[in-house]
Amino acid sequence: MSRYGTIKRVIVGQPLESHLEGEQRLGKPTALAVFASDAISSTAYATEEILQVLVPLAAMAALDYLVPLSLVVVVLLVIVVTSYHQTIHAYPGGGGSYVVSRENLGVNSSLVAGASLLVDYTLTVAVSISAGVAAVTSAVPSLRGDEVLICSVIIVVLTLGNLRGVKESGRLFAFPTYGYIVTLSALIGYGLYRSYTGDLPPLPVDQAQLDHFTDNGALVSGVTLFALLRAFSSGAVALTGVEAISNGVSAFKAPESRNAGRTLTWMGLILGSAFLGISVLAHRLQPTLSEEQTVLSTLGRAVFGGNSFTYFALQTFTAAILILAANTAYADFPRLASLMAGDRFLPRQLANRGDRLVFSNGIIVLAGGALVLIIAFGGDTTALIPLYAVGVFTAFTLSQSGMVVHHWHLRDAGWKAGIAINGTGAVATFIVLLVVLISKFTIGAWIPAVVIPIIMVALKRVNRHYATVADALRCTPRWQPPERTHTAVVLVAGVHRGSLMAIDYARRLHPEHLLAVSVAPDEDAEASLREQWRQYGLTLPLEIIEAPYRDLVPPVMAFLDELDARNGEDHVTTIILPEFVVTHWWEQVFHNQNALALKAKLLFRPRTVVTSVPFHVGVDDIPEPSHKPPRAKAKADLDEADPTVDDALGAAAAEAVSAAERAALEQWGPRS
């Protein structure tokens, strides 16, 4: 195994056979960690995002709006979860919004849904990791200022973990997910108990932090309906990730739909109760919004004590689940990309499974997109949030609308109830989408509103390319390739074993015309090559092209243009390139890559075939014989018997020159 192969096996693991794909499917406990970590982790920042909108307008009075807004979000969550139950059972193959839209609303709607989800999953990685790093820096202030670097390292680690396979990464990430659920439940339960029993009064106001958020204490305005809508749309990020299970139904163990539906129910219960519980606890304790630590960290310090083991456990699991919430996107983005690649809207490489039966190319593309976002926005969660909800609720709306059409056309048992459920979901999520676009358009929502249509155009261009290629390749059983004459051109830099092997290979192709071509920078190089040709007794016609600027590619291309002009369109030219392959990969740096550059250029020439004849150093360098071969010995014996044999053999050798070589010599002749 090569050194690269050894390193790959250590990082990724041993390759899995295709028939083991079923064994890589997930049970409900592991699936909850893989597909629900994004949604559950949003409880760590959704409440704070509501306060980020209202505190600058109403100071501490903003907390009075927290519970009512959270209740509205929970009602929306119930509607969406119920709607996606319908989707899971109607489309057990997975695909979520993209597949539902494709089957019921048409291609354009499916592309909107697909583009929205691709953007959403990329943002999921960026937002989750940046929020997780914020939790870390809240507990360890010395790390502040290095957020981008920490986020980037985490993305690399997550990417490597997911390249090892969905099942293996799910096992790795299950412990942090369940650890967060336990510690968060302890925070809410113990905190509310202490608050309602009078053991934990509201926290004192941090006036310095409050002044920072309220423009030094001068309130700009009161809370308007527009502000409430904007705050609601910020809190609605708690719903991000709800669609993940419907997209990944095929990853569950059989029966897929039932297991996925139950996992979705548990996710909804955990998410709704935790989000509402944190909002109620925050309303009771009145934490001051701070730039130095998250609201969840403030609540944890108040309930458990800042130096307690439980507080550090809460922060540790919070950071872990926020970081690992990105794993939901790592599970769903590659699956969605593979579906779209199968429909020829994305490069087909994204449809291929890697060594560990995961869509490795999709994982790498997702990681690259998330890194760009982290660097562009400085790892700031609040700056990324406005971009987040547009794609989510666009996909929600299209999925539920598609399900309404599905029920209407199918009209199976319970179709009227299905239309009512999905219709309500479509209307509710569309209203939220409008709220997000209107209330956050100027602070970042315009970016996905512009990017999603651009991605749609790109998807259509990819599809058009594949359609064009398919039309060009299509043929009937009676189609036959056109008959074309053949010229073989051997490119040589000198006479050595590699070039002689290439010439021998070219002769065995039996082309109508055969010649050698070399590029010489000056007259001395040309004379040297012709002398080598004479010394080795080569009868193959040799063309030497002048290259006064010492560049190989342009003179060769000009020569081939001239050759094509003479031969016409019913002709094909094979360019044969001698290449030597060194023993070690690092030895490549000692040699130029002229052949590689020329092959890249020749690839786009019509009616041109490029063939490399490799000479492997240390393998093909067979030593010359130390004794005369039988044919040479026979000739020597004949020479002793009859001196005239030399002349006879010379005449026979001249006659043995192939017709192809003589034809090429007659056509081209020596250049003056």
C-alpha cells in the first residue's frame, strides 16, 4: 500500500463493501443524536436571539415578552413536526422538501427547495460551531479573539469524523447530545424549583452591560409590532433542523418510516419543552444580556454556581452539542446533494459513495462552504443568524405545500386531515418566511434571498450541460463511427529508452502516417538531435519545430493546426508522449511537467488522441545484453562466409521500412 493509502486508512478507516450499507443504518437512539442535535442545540441560543432584538428597545422590560413569544414558537413547532410526520410516511425514501417539491410542485419549486436546503445546511455548520465556540469562550475568557481559528479546527475534525461513516460518527456524537439533554433538564428543573420556592431571586442588573446594548441607557424607541415580529423570527431559529429527519429517512433501520416518525416526535418534545423551559427560567431570573457570556451561561452560574462541577458540565455539553449539531448537516447535506446529482442538477461526483459508504465529496464541499462563512463573518453567531432562517422556512413552506398537492391527488385514507395539517403548516411557515424577509432584510436576510436564485441558475446550467452531453452521446443501434485516416505523432526531446519505447509503441498502432516531432530552442539543439537520429540509425521521419521563446506548448499546437489543415476533417491524430515515472513521489519536483501541460491543452482539440507511454525508472531500465543476440551472431557468421551479405542486409533493411514511414517522409520531407 502506498504512503498516501496508509495515511488514508488511519484517518478514514478500512473501506466497506457495498453490501454492508444496510449495517450502517441507525437505530432510534443514535439517529436522535445524528439528526436531532441541530434542532435540540438551538435551545442554547434561540432565547438569547429574541433578547438581542428586544433589549436595545426595551431594556430589562424585554423579558416580559419572552414567554409569550416562546409559546408562539412552540405552537409553530407543533405544527411543523405534525406536518413532517405526514412527509415521512408519504416519502419513506427521504429527500424531504426537495423530493416532495419535485414530485408535486415541479422542477422550479424543487430547485428552490434544494438550493434553500443546501444554503441552510451550510449555515447550520457555521452557526452551530460559532455558537459552540461562544459557549467555550464564555467559560474560558482567555480564548476570546481566536474564535475563527477554533471554529476552523473544529470543522476539520468534524469533517474527518464524518468521513469515517455515519454510524461511527453517530456513536462518537451520541454522548454529548444526551449529556446536554440531561444537564439542560437539570438546569431548567432545579432552576425553576429554586426560583418558585424563593431560594433564587432575580439577578441584579448589570448596568454597564445594559448600557452597552441600549445606547448608554437612552432607549431609542418602544417595542413595536415590527420589533416583536423580528424577535419572533429570531426565536424561530429553534425550528432549524426539524426537517433533517424527513430528509434522512433512508438512514434509519427498518421499518424506516416508523422509526423516523418516533425519532421526530421525541425530538419535538425535547426541543419544545427545553426552549420554553429556558424562556420561563430567564423570565424568572431576569439575566442581563452580555457580550462576555451567553444567557445560558449566566443562568447556569446563577443556578449551579460559577465554580461548580455542574456548571462546567453544562458549558462543556453545551459547547459539545452546538459544535456537533453541525453533524446534522454533515448527515443531510451529502444525501441531498447525491439526490440532486442523480437528477443531474449537481456534479455527478456528489452522487458517489466513498470508502466508508458515505458521500465523501458532499462532506468535503459542505466543510469548504462552512469555512468560507466562518472566515467571512468572523465566527459571529449573531451576524450569521439573519442568514439562517430564510432557507429553513422556504424549504418548510414548499414541503408542506407539496404535501397538500400530494394528498389532493392521491386521496387515500385520511387525505382530508392530511390536507388540513399540511395546509396549516404551509400557511404558518410562509407567514414566518415573510416576517423573516421583511424584518431582517437589511441586516443580512437579503444575502440568502439573492444567493438562492443564483444557486438555482447554476443548478439549471449544470442540468443543461448534462442534457447537452447526453444528446451528443445518444445514438441508434445502426450508428457507426466515421472512417478516418490516422496519423501518429511521437513527441521526442532526445533519443533515449523512453523515446525509443514510444516510437516502438507508435509503430504497433499501424497508422497511415507516422513521424516524430521535436521542439528545439536553437540551431545547436536541432543539430544535436539530428546527429542522435543519425547515430541510432532511426528511419522514422523527424520534424523539428523552432521554439525561439523556449515554450513547448504553442509551437506544438501550431504544428498540429498545420497538420489538421492539410489532412482535413476526416482525419484523426494521435499524439504519443514519452513520459518517465520516478520511483518516489517527491522526486517529481526535480522534473518539469511539460507533458502534463501539453496534455491539458490537447484535451480540448477535436479529432486528437493523446497517449502517454510511461517509462518507469527502476523497472523499465533493462540492462543492455552483454553478448550478441542470435540474429546479430548469425549475421556475423554470414559476414565471414560472404562479405557481400552486408550489402544484401542493408538493402533488405531499407525495404523493410514501413509504408507508413515512407508515406510520411514523402508527404513532409526534410524541413529546410
